[in-house]
Amino acid sequence: MAAVSRMAAAGEPRGPRPAARIVLVTLGGVRRQETFSAEGVANIPHLAGDLLPQSLFYSQTWNEGVTSHFNTISSILTGVWQHVDDWGRQPPAHPTLFQYVQEQLGASPAETWVVTSNKALTANIGPGANVILSKQLLVEAVERIIKGYSKRQRLDRDMLLEELTTVMQDDYERIGWNVAAPSAILNPETKQAFLTALGNFIHGPEGPTSGDELTCFVAQEVLRRVSPSLLVVNFSDMEVAHSGVYSLHLAGIRKADRLVHRLWQFLQTLPEYKDRTTMVIMSEFGRDPDGSSTNGFFNHRGNTEATRCTWMMVLGQAVRQPAVIERPVRQVDVAPTLGALLGVKCHESQGGHLSEIAV
Ligand SMILES: [Zn+2]
């Protein structure tokens, strides 16, 4: 079964695989007050109840860079505060963890994947890596299905388009809409397999109910079919905050809480990942404080603690001893720490190694 489901192309050059597997989940902007705080904990029952007791939890994780989505994720992945285009039109100015893995381990691009809900996270993030903007993949899947529907009832088509419209409407970073961000799946056979799986998902009882549900589904498909050493997943339904509806922002946080737990449980069912995977869950930044001139939770532009100080949870293999670490750490510490787990040195990184994380 493993041989059948494994989609890395035969004959593709492939260096020795690291023993460790890394799944890095970035969430859009969530403040500590809506999550790990006395009043916020009700929004994150899985993170706080199921996962926190088995984790290394860094309660003060600082973003000292540009608090835009692309710059932040680039900073996390390079270990250097990035000041490139906010909308992903330029690649990071330093090597990413993807590049270190490919260059130092001679790994194939099949080892490094990104699945994202946010189209600001373009293929520029990972030169040589596979990047799936899940909504774009959905569009392609739907186009393919619609072609196949031509002789069937019109009603089916309308329902499908309605579902698609719902998913596509949760586009919260309105500026930057015209950034070209096609999915960059390097192996065409792999791409076909995902399109087929998505077609089945669209027809299934659950249906794509949100961008992050879809992203979670695609991430699970990547894990099951490709088994990369390094997978980055980005959830961003909470970014509905930009539209100013607080209840929807909270719903996005609750959804992320469910999905990270689902992803963690899914990893435990995969022999390729169980007992050798370290999963990191972190938000990109907080959001602006209530009463601020930038409309509080709407945005993430302020130079304030609410915007810059967030949290990070580490689960799995690299956790020696569950603990809450209150020492301030920086997001640029993540790349060199995860690099060490994979056996690569992020030599251009500004960050340090988080000493609690076992190598
Ligand atoms: Zn945003």
C-alpha cells in the first residue's frame, strides 16, 4: 500500500532521507487574548486541553519583523527577518529551510511541501519546493469536474458552483488579489492524483465548507501520498477579522483549533510519521490591541505587544519533557531549530537554537 500511495516520481534523484519529519503549521494573526488567556481558552479546547499537556509551549514568541503574512512566514522559514514584498511578489532574500534541506541533503523537491489557505503565500516562498494554494487547486478540480458534467443535469453543476463560490469568497486579504499564485506541484502525475482526490472530496458528504477545511484535507493528502520530510501548512480562516466581524474571527480560531488537532491525530495513524514527527503550531503574529487607531483586531500593523507577541506549541518527537517556557523567544529561532532536527545547518539564520528541543 505504501508503495502504491507514495507519489514521488520513480527515477527522481533522491538523497538520503532525514529520520525526522517536520510539520510546521502557521496560523494567521491571533492574539493571546482570544487564545491562551483566561477568557480566550474557551476558543481553543483542543490546543489548551488535548495538546498543551503534551507540548513544549513557548508563551512569548516574538515577531520582531514586518507583520505581514508573506514577510512573517518568510522570516520563520529563513531564520532572518525579511523585508520583501508583502504580497509574495519577491522570494525571501535568504535561503529557506526548503533550500537548506534540498542543498545540504541532496533531497528531491518531493521532500518539501507547502499547503496554504492564503494566496499571499505564493510559490516564491519555496524555490524548488511544492506549493499548493488549496483554493486554486480546487478551482482546477472543479473546472475538470464541470467538463465531465456536460451531459449531466444542470442542477449538479449549479450546486457545485455554489459550493465553490462559498469557498472562494473567504478571501480576506483583498489587496494583492492579482498576485499570480498558481499551485506549483512539480510532478504532473502527483497533481492529477490531487485533482482526483479533490473531486471526490467535493462530492463527498462533508464538502468544502471553508478554505481551511480544504487546506487541511489537501495537507492530509500530501502526508498520505507523498510523505515529505518537511510540510508547512498555513491556516487563515481567522483572517476574516479584516472584514471586522469579531464573531467570525473567533469562529476561525475555533476552526483552526479543530484542524490542528485533526492533523496531529492523523499523523499518529501514519507509520511514516508516528513517533518520528515534530509538529510546530504557531501564529504569524497577534493582532492590534482593542482601541488602537488601526481598528483593533481588524488588523495586524501596530508596533505593540498585542501584535508582536504570540505563542508557539511544539509537539511530538523533539519534546523531551512537556513544559511551558516563559522565556521570550523569537520566530527566527524556528528555522535553525527545525533545521537541526532535519540535519541541516541554516548558516545564514539570525536566530538561535531553542535549547529545550531535542536533536
Ligand atoms: Zn491578515
